[in-house]
Amino acid sequence: MEKIFVTRPFLPPLEEFQEYLKKIWDSKWLTNNGQFHKELEQKLGEYLGVKYISLFSNGTLALITALQALKITGEVITTPFSFVATTHALWWNGIKPVFVDIDPNSFNLDPNKIEAAITPNTTAILPVHVYGNPCNVTRIKEIADTYGLKVIYDACHTFGVTIKDIPVLHFGDLSVMSFHATKVYTTFEGGAIVCHDESTKKRIDNLKNFGFLSETTVVTPGINAKMNEMQAALGLLQLKYVDQAIAKRKEIAEQYREGLKGIAGLTYLEDFPGVKQCYPYFPILIDKDKYGKTRDAVYEELKKHDIYGRRYFYPLISQLPTYRSMESAQPGKMPIAEKMAEEVICLPIFPDLSTKELNMIVSVMQNYKERKS
Ligand code: T4K
């Protein structure tokens, strides 16, 4: 059997992409707000239900630029349970991350613990909708409004996620998306910032293009974070298939839940009530006392069967050398995140994962529990 990775991109038929390539070749327009870029901004905005969206070459540059766009400085409250890019974006802006623990039922920043971390230097909150599951956006807004803080959501795991039919991207001052190859919706590398008014969009577009306002006017030291025409072309094509891809992911998540439910010591998230999800990952938690083996042992056992689960998100960002000496990162300060990081493993989930492969993964989990060593 072939290696089973944690994720695989869902690619449209090659011939369809070739048609786009031909147009790029014919036009000789490769990047810098090209035709496909313009078309994708419009169509993606429509699909996601947002009016102002700016495309980026990747999610990390979008995060860095989002912080620049709102002129965030000082301290920002964030989660340690995320991909490193979330906190690295703060570092690149010279902002001090202040880590706060997560909620065990969502793996997202725990709003009940945010207020205690606010100081006179706090300017913003940077929560992450981890695994595509929405944060407690209502409570976070209340806190932000009370203390006059900005909210930038790292929405890199979400695509088309809604809460009671409202796009999750409507919440916060800005939301940042990633369209990396490993995401539900991909443009090879790629990303976006969603904002809520035209002047903010103009500022963001300006920042991602060196700060150019016109051929000879540079208003700010912007960066180069533009999406190119190849990326935009794949994005346009992916839009045709993304509903199908998400439906398949949902089916796989349901099959996993059904298959794993009898195995003691394993827990996983159910769908959140009222939320339309996109199933980018299938995280499970392994309670070593009840399951009888540690998460790391499971990770190795899966590998022996050519199943490459990933320990997203271990180690916690706060445990990395760059951040671990910070006061908020000290061991014991975030007990839930520390526990989750030790117990979590993401099982393979992607539209082309076959039922045979899924059943094999479930059997490995079952058999390994029953094995004595
Ligand atoms: N915020 C959050 C919350 C994020 O999760 C991320 C990215 C960001 C911000 C930053 O967005 P970007 O700047 O990346 O747009 C991967 C991705 O590189 C990263 O985008 C993602 N989060 C993170 C969670 O996962 P790695 O280092 O684990 O990826 P890698 O190369 O080991 O790939 C994982 C598996 O995917 C491979 O074993 C096989 C499969 N794969 C991968 C690639 C690249 C493919 O099948 N095809 C491919 O082309 O970081």
C-alpha cells in the first residue's frame, strides 16, 4: 500500500488547469494584479460571503501584513496551540506574544482566561480557529470592546465555515486565511486577508505591493506578498470542486467517529452545534492510561504501517526556544494546552482517502490498543 499522509491536496483534472496555463502564456501577464487574480478576489469573496478580500502569496505574509495594517504594537494575546506561523508573525513585527491557555472542548483560546492577561501594553488579540472550529467569537468581541483591543483571527484552517449561517470571517477586525497545499482549498501556496471596509482593503493591498500607491509614489515600507497568476488560476479551478471536497471530508470524519467510538481512551471532537465545518484535520486525543499507550507510541506504530499522522500542535509554540523564556510561556501556566499537546495526533483526512485505507487506520488503532507491548 502507498504511504498515507496526514493530508493530500484535492486536485482538479490536469487538462482543466492546462487551459488556464495557456491563457497565462498567451497574455504574458504572470503576476501583479493580473486577470485571474482580479477574478479570484471577486469569486472567492462571493463564495465566502465577504465583500473585502485581499489575496496573498501565503498565509504567513498575510498574518504579518494584517498586524501592520492595523498598526499593532506592544503585546498581543494569543494561543500557544497553533502552527508556529501565528506567533512568528508577531515576532516579525516586534510584538510581544502573551500566551493564554486554551479551552479543552474546542482547543481554541479560552476567553475566560484572556482578561487576566491584559496589561496597559495589550493592543490586540490573535486567536486561531484551530482545526477550522470557530472560537467563541461573541465573548472575544465583548472583551475586545471592553478593553479597546483589536481582534485579528488566524482563520488559516477555515474555509467556508459558518456559525448559524454567518461566515466566521465576519468576526474580528481582520481574518487571515491560508491556501497552502495542505489546506482544504489550495492555490499551491496562498492566503488572504478579509476586512470590512474599502479603506482598510486599500491599505492592505498597498502593504502587500511594496507600499506603491502609483508608479512613483511609495507611501509605506510595504512588502512583496502578491499572489501570482498560476496560484490564482488554481484557486479559480478549485472553487469548482471545493464543495465536493468538503462533503467528502465530512463523510470521512463521520466514518472515523463511527470506527473509533468503541476504542477506550480515544476522544475526538464532534461537530459544533449550528456550525458548518470544513474538516481540515481529524485530531484525536490519546489518554495513555485508558488506551494503554502514549500518543508518541501511537505515532510510531502508525508509521510502521505507512500511516503518517501528525502531532499538530506539538510542541506548543510557547515551548520553542524563541519563546519559552517568556513569562506567559512558563511550564504549568497553560495546563490544558500542555496536556493537549502531549495527547493529540491528527489522523489522515483528505478527499481521496479510501474507505479501505480509513478502515485500516481504525484497525491499527484498535489492534495496537489490544496488543500487550
Ligand atoms: N496559521 C495557521 C494556524 C496555520 O496552520 C498555518 C499553516 C499558517 C498560519 C501559515 O500559513 P501558510 O504560510 O503556510 O500559508 C504544514 C503547512 O506548510 C502549513 O501551511 C500549515 N499551516 C501547517 C499546519 O502544515 P508542515 O511542515 O507540517 O507541512 P508538510 O510539508 O510536512 O506537509 C504535511 C503533509 O502534507 C506531508 O506529509 C504530505 C502532504 N503534502 C504536503 C505538501 C507540501 C502533500 O501531499 N502535498 C504537498 O504539496 O506544515
